[in-house]
Amino acid sequence: MADAALFEFLHTEMVAELWTHPSDPGPGGQKMSLSVLEGMGFRVGQALGERLPQETLAFREELDILKFLCKDLWVAVFQKQMDSLRTNHQGTYVLQDDSFPLLIRMASGLQYLEEAPKFLAFTCGLLRGTLCILGIKSLVTASVASLPTCKFQVVIQKT
Amino acid sequence: MSRPAHRKPEYHKINKDLFVLTYGALVAQLCKDYEKDEDVNKYLDKMGYGIGTRLVEDFLARSCVRRCHSYSEITDIIAQVAFKMYLGITPSVTCNNSSRTEFSLILDKNPLVEFVEELPAGRSSLCYCNLLCGIIRGALEMVHLAADVTFLQDRLKGDRVTEIGITFLRKLDEKKYRRKK
């Protein structure tokens, strides 16, 4: 059974490596690396979604799916629950993690705030990928006001 | 609606799958970025090296391994403690030379390739698990041991087993341990 630490080490190395060699070194370079990480997270999120227990696929309400992400999925992936979930009941959800494990190793507070988005891109993709398998098209972004607290914003896309 | 318990076995599997799936996505991305297999292999090794240099601290903190007195002890620890701790498998160890500096780890199960049936088309020289070689090399270097670590055999390439070769490059100072067997 692969230790949770292995994923964290791999993720940190991916953030470091994908950042230092953008395939397009122009001003669009930064965005491309973030989107590559997000894309990888998306594929992994889809693959994880396909492995979920059968009963999770029988959710009736959108809110139940988001609650599932905050509790069961977050525990399975990060060994803790999301700390809060808010919604405007019109398709926008804000998921807040007060001590996001992938940010914990970085100093807390305002130092390294600029670096934080690189550490969130993969997880945004992961959420988007799992939602996709559960039948929900979404846009997921993340923001950090102060490490290690971060907020994931999920906006449901109505097709 | 009743809430499922959080420690259901399926969720343990999700956690284990997370690393394996992420690794797969990484290899796929590198195959997109690099045309030549050697370049992907080198990159995986380099990333593994970076991970290994940090992983060794985590390993030493979690295990209570005592100071080793020979390369074969070290290789045994890699196979029986480290591999077991992080990947849940215990490769068998063989020694390949009389001066006891070259060893092989034989993996008959490899969780990294659980979802890989065969190498992608046109990628016959890809060392899919090359990250492992880099990790071992990086970890050993942090404890002041230089070693070459490569795949000698690979089931994904049609070999019977998957075999990682570790060749220690500098002899440990033997003066202190002459008393030992």
C-alpha cells in the first residue's frame, strides 16, 4: 500500500520540475505549467472517480455530491475532511481547508503566498475530474489568503 | 441518507491508487514533452533523485534502522524496510559479485504498474519505473553512499522479472568494522 507521503513527495517534485521547464518560455509560460498540472490532476480525478464505491454514484442532489467531496473524498486523499463548505445555492460552492496538507510544509502566513497557486493546480484538476465522473461539469479555482488555509471555488457549468 | 464510515477499505485503496495514478499521469505528460525514451528515462531518474534526497529523512524518522556495516545490510534494508513501508512490497535481494558491491532487487509485484498493461506504442525503451532508481540513488547519496541504480530487467519490456541493479561505487570505511563478521 503506497504511503500517503509518497504522493506528497511526488507532487512537490512535479510542482518544482514542471515549473522550471515551461515548454513555452514566453509570458504565457507560467499559465501553461499551471494548466499542465491542472490537466494531470483532472485525469487522476477522473480515474479516482471511476474507482469510487458504487453507492456514491447514486447521489441525487448536487449538494450531496459536494458534501461527498468534502468528507469522503478529502479523507481518502488527504486523511482529513474539508473544514467548511458554503454555497449560494445557485451553482457556486466554496470549499475551505484550514490546513491543506500540500501547503503545510511551506511556512504559514503570508510568506510564499506567490508560490501557493502552483501547489493547488493539481488538486483543482483532481476535484474537477472527480466531479466530471459524477456527472458534473465544473470550473475549479483555488485561492490562498494566508497559508496553509485555502479555498477551492467550484462553479457548476450548466451545459 | 446514512453516512458511510470514513475508514472503509475502498478509501484506503483510493489513497494507494492516488500515487500510482499520479505517477502514470506524470509519465504520460513526459512522453508528450519528450520524443526520445532516453530523455523521459533521464527525467524520471532526475525527479526520483530529488524525491530520494527528501524521502530518506522521512524514512529514517519513521523506521528505527540501526547503523549498517555493509552494503548487503543496506540493500536488505532498502528491500525489506523501505520498499515495504512505501510500496507494500518486499523485493528479494541477490548479490552479484564476490566483492559484495553489486546487488539486485527482484520485484515480482510492482504496484507502480498496476494499471499499465504494456508500454505505449513506440516507447519500447521507456523505463516506466525509472523514478524508483532515482529515489534509491538520491536517498543513498544523502547518507554519503554513491551508487549506480538502473533497471537490469523489466517485465514491461518482456523480461521474466523486474530487476533493479544497485552498484555501490565507493567502499565504506572498513577499519571500524573489522571486528564484525
